[in-house]
Amino acid sequence: MILPGYVIEKTNKKTSETSLVNVDRALGFFWMMKDLNESNNKPIVTNSTLIPADEAQIFPSLNGCTTLSEEVVDLPNFLIRNNRSKDANAQCTLVTISYKDFGHKLLPSWTEPFKST
């Protein structure tokens, strides 16, 4: 399982000690290229199950973000204002953050299906 911080817990076969290892180091240098090939070039690093809430990272505070409707908001406050935990009728929220040009170019393919529903 990929843990917060982009690490995997590895167990030493000889000593049975566990340590946290960077995903790239644990899976090999070219694992991402193989993953892209197998996922039709969709770079999604994820787990097959949810990370328990007590182990998950807290969403970072990001202030002064601009929404698609040009509204300046603070995160995560903007995301939880109509959250289902506070409002049973709230709708799904999609958060897309990309720090790489490759991912930024793909954002429309991720956001358009949500905008059209």
C-alpha cells in the first residue's frame, strides 16, 4: 500500500524489520512508465483500499486559490462548507491539483465529466 508521503512499508526478509521506502526505490526506476502503459497514460498513483482516517494525511491549507468560476477561496474550508458531514444534500467535490505540466494538460479530461453532471 502506498502511504502518505509517497512511501511503501518494506520488510527485510532476513531481520523482519520494517522501514519506509520511497515508492520509486521500492518499485523500481521504470515502474511509473509501466503503470502509464497499463492505464492508458493516466498517471494515477493510488491504493486499492481507503487509508484509515487515523493514518491519513490532513488536507493542507491553501489560501487564495482561484476556482473555475474565478472565485478566490481558501482550502480546505471552501471544500467542507457544504460537506455531507454537515449537509446531507451536499454534492460531490472534486479537487484537482497538478504541479507538473503533464498533469496540468490532463486536468480538463478529469474535470469535464464532473462539470457536465
